[in-house]
Amino acid sequence: MTQFDDDAPQEQIQETQMETNTAPESESSEENFAKMEAEMADIVSPNRGDIIKGIVVEVHDDDVMVDVGGKSEGIIPLREMSVKDVNSAKLLATVGEEIEVLVLKWDDDGTILLSKKKVDSKRAMDKLEETFNEGSLIEGTIVSSVKGGLLVDVGVVAFLPASHVDDGYVKNLDEYIGKTYKFKIIEFNRNKKRGSQIVLSRKQLVEAEKSKLRDEFWSTIEEGQVLKGRVKRLVDYGAFIDLGGFEGLLHVSEIDHVRIDHPSAVFKEGDEIDVYILSLDREKQRVSLSRKKLMKSPWEIVMEKYNEGDIVDGKVVRIAPFGAFVEIEPGVDGLVHISQLANYRVEKPQDVVAVNQIIKVKILSIDQEEKRIGLSLKEAAEPVAEKEVQEYLENQDSQDVPADAAADE
């Protein structure tokens, strides 16, 4: 504390007191300025290429505003939000969310242009490189087809050559779009300027899975089993059926009890059907299948459906000198002997009937053991004629009213 003599001038005392009072204020200002400089030093403006964290403060359809801790706020355009094609940034970010972004550039107004997509791509590439080095598998979704193959979303866009899509030739690559599979990375080069940096393969995985299923198939398959299969390919002589790990042949003669000209008349590729294991050749790894074994034979249908004396419709399928063969069920023909074609003498069957003509016949006999059916055209016609005569007489009776009855009226 400053001491003053009693004789000191008043002006000196006042000046000394002012110097004493202002000294603490000057020291305080210097401390505040130094503190502010220290705080400003802590706020380092990010440079182009820096990866920083920020908080989402606003989300619009076309962009996202991010607080990155500086005086200026950052903007992420929609195109820099994700590798996926979306219509609105609102599908990709929420207010308050913390995200990592890459500084692209500073605008003239101080706004920072940011990218989330490039950070995500870098992180994905780091992970994919690790996966490639380890030889592990990755999961991805096929997003589109291009010349020579397909594009796959694995965090970044990778290329799947057409020859590596499956274990055989693929006719229509578009059938795979939208499907998710596991893949093996067969080429990884993040410094590659032209072409895809990541090349995938599914071929080896499919082959391995089919080999496993094939081994399981042969360890459990037995003749006489009934399995569900899928029609894989149609050829002139039959259909190849995928049994879940192995393909069996369903010969055209085993498709139905009736004659089939071509398998396409019954099936189309992709159909699911039940098949009977007809025979196995384990040495040559061949499986013969049957469908007709699971179906009622035409003769079983006839025995259940018809009786002797029934009058049925049939189609003339063949004419012989001794009569006409008439189909009453697919695969079952009966014979109308020449003596049963009409109630008069017939010289030639074709004088009475013609091939493909639909006629009514009466079942005279059914021989299940010999698989023969005797038919009659003339006996089927007699009841019809009698019925027509009866109907005619009944109509005449109702129309012809007696004269005396009319007089009484």
C-alpha cells in the first residue's frame, strides 16, 4: 500500500491513486485476451480431405446441415450422402445424429462442403480389403446388370462377371437383380483407375454347395421314394428334374399313361411336381424318375367309373375291317365289332362311322385281366330311338284333344 506524507501535494496523491486503481483492470484484460487466444487456438479449421465428426442439425430432401464445431456449418448434398440411389436425404439422416464426414472444399461464403458417402466408402473399402486378405466371404445385393456381368452393393459397388454368377451358363442375368448372396472377393485393387476395384465370384460357392447337397442326396436316396422336384430343363426325350442337389431324368414315356409328344405339352420350366424314384445307377450317378407311377392308370379309372350296360360318349380313333376302336377314356379304347355298328348288315365300318367322330356306345363287357372292352353302337341307339318315339307320342297325346271332350267344354 502506498504511503503519503502529510505535506505531499494533492495532485500527486490523486495521480498515484489513479495508477493504483487501474493496474488490476489492465492485468485482467490481458488475462482474458490470452484466454480467448487459447480458446481460438483449440478451434482448428478443417482442411480439405480431413475426416471429422459432426452433429446433424437440419435435414432436407436435397441436403443435410451438419454442425462441425466451427463458426461455419457444413452441408452434405444428397449425392454425397450415400452410394445408394435415394430420392430424399430424410431417408438417410436424423437431427441429432452424429456422423463422420469428409471435407470436400470451402465455399466463398465460408460454408464447408462435406461428404458422408466418401467416408462410408473408405470404411467399407478398409473392411473389404481386410476380408480379401483373410479370404473370408462377404454378403451383397445385386443391384443392376451391365455389359459382361452384374453390379453388387457390398458397401461400395463391386463387379460380378457373368461367368462367376453361377456354376454354369446364365441365360438371363436380370433374374438375379435384387437378390442377396454371399460372395468371394477374387480381385481387390483400391488404386485401380479404370474398371472395378473389386471383383466378386459366386461360382465356387455354388459348386461347393451343390457338391455338399449331392453327397447328402446319394446318402439318403432309395428306389421307390417319392420326392418333390422342380422342372429344370425340357428336352425332346423328357424333362430334367432338380431334386435338391441332383438332377434326375423323367423320360417322356414316364410322364403320363397316355402318349405325350413333347414334355412341353405337360410342363414348363420351374414347375414343381412329385416324382417316383424308378431306378438308381450309383456308379454312373444317374436317377430315372416316373410321374405316371403316382397317377391312376386309365384302366383303374375305367373300373371305378364305368359298368356294363352304361351308355357313354366316345371318339372313334381307328377303323379296322372287323370294326371300329372307340376311346372312352384317354388311353383306353373299346371295340365296336362290325356286327354291333348297326341293326342292319354293314359291309364296311367306314360306311357307318369315321375317325374322330364322337358317338354314343353301350358297354357290353369289361375284361380287366385282358384289358378289353366290348362296345355296341346299335344297342346305344335303340334306347335313344325308343325315348324319341315315346316323347313324340306323349307330345301327340297332349296336342290331340278328343272331339267330344271339346264339345263338353
